[in-house]
Amino acid sequence: MTQSTQSLTVVVRLQTTTDHLTAATKVLADLIKPTRANPDCDEFRVLQDTNNQLQFTLIEQWHSIDAVKAHGASDYMQTFMAQKDSLFPVSDSEIVTEYQPQ
């Protein structure tokens, strides 16, 4: 499979602060419904660390890199991105594919 047709997983790690926890959980909750409604999204999960409630991991499964890019350009993602740096001072993400040995 080529990357343009291979399903992709996006892993996003976010950490908020105690002062921003309520706002951070709201903005993450607001992403769930529109992201899951996207026909190019197979999975979207928001996980909260059981040992540190300030840490979140988002697991996203997309049909293609083009689907990931379109998701990033959506209105709801633009709203999220406008708040992300102030609510989540620590963040990183990666796009990965499943390793399938030949």
C-alpha cells in the first residue's frame, strides 16, 4: 500500500494545567461529535491519563493523509487550534501506520 491509500493513525498527546482543566476538557469534548461524523474518520478517541488527569491522548484513524489535512482545515479544528496553545502548553503529535512485515 502507498501512503496515499493506506489508513493512517494520528496520535496526539496534550497536557493542560490545573487552571485550564475545565476549559481543556470542554474543548476536547467539542471535537468528538464532528470528528466522528467525518466519513473519512474510522476512529476518534480522547483518553485521559488515570495517573495524571492533566494529560490526554487522542487516537485518530483516518483513510488517508488527505483526510487528515481536510480534518485539520475544518471549522471545528480551526476553533480548537485557536485555543490549543493556551490550554495545552505541552503537546506533540505523530502520524503512524501499522507495521506489517512482508
